[in-house]
Amino acid sequence: MTDRLPSDHPVVDSHRVELDPVGSTGRPQLVLPAKLACDPGDSVRLSVGGIQTHAEVISTLRGDSAIRGAYANRRLARRENGRNLLADWFDEGGHGPGSTLVLDVLTEGYAYGLREPGERVVYEPVEQPDASLADIAESLDE
């Protein structure tokens, strides 16, 4: 794998996404395109503003897969505890429901990047852990 991966590299699959509101709260959530291999309960890596974060994929009331928060580690993401780095990035950029962003697929089903349209980002690639190691880590978290 390369050391760094630009968002305009041919191996990066990019999708325009629009932020949706979460119920009556009006907080934004990132609804994932249906063709991505992400299901509710999946733990993914999300690069936001140049920071590698961890996020849990949830199911919306409409049955779509979405991300509402990104955190410093997997445990915090699973419990939605701690500083929500995705919400911070939304606030800093003035992104709310209706905002259009670009979701870059870095590793299908595992690693993604989020950026503003027209912005070029260079990502630090993240390799998906071996399934058996991930199972061990998950059992230790419980």
C-alpha cells in the first residue's frame, strides 16, 4: 500500500453525499450511499479534516445506513462517548442538514474519507486488521 493516497487517485471511489437531519434535533448525520458495503453495527475508520477517527454505522428510521459521530477510538465510537470529532468538523465548516460533501472510499467496508466538494485531500491509508485480531480486540473491549 502507498504511504499517502490523494482523493483524486484513480483507486479512490468518491460519492457525493448530503447530510440529513436526525429527527427533530436538527443535528446532521451522514447517510451512506446504499451501494457501499456498510451495515448497521459495522465499525469503520473515517478520516475527517485530516484526522483518523473511528465510527459506528447505525440504521436510520428509514432503514438507511448512516454515521452520526466519529471518535478517537473504537470503544468511544461504539458507546458514542467522548468528543464527537465529526460534529466538531461539521460545526467548524458550517455543515448542517442539506450540506453536500464528498465521501471517499479508501478501503471498501472499512476506511473512508470525508471532504468538501472540490477540495483535494491526501489521506494516510489505514489497513484493515486481520479478522482474528479484530475479534480478539473486540472481546477485550467487552
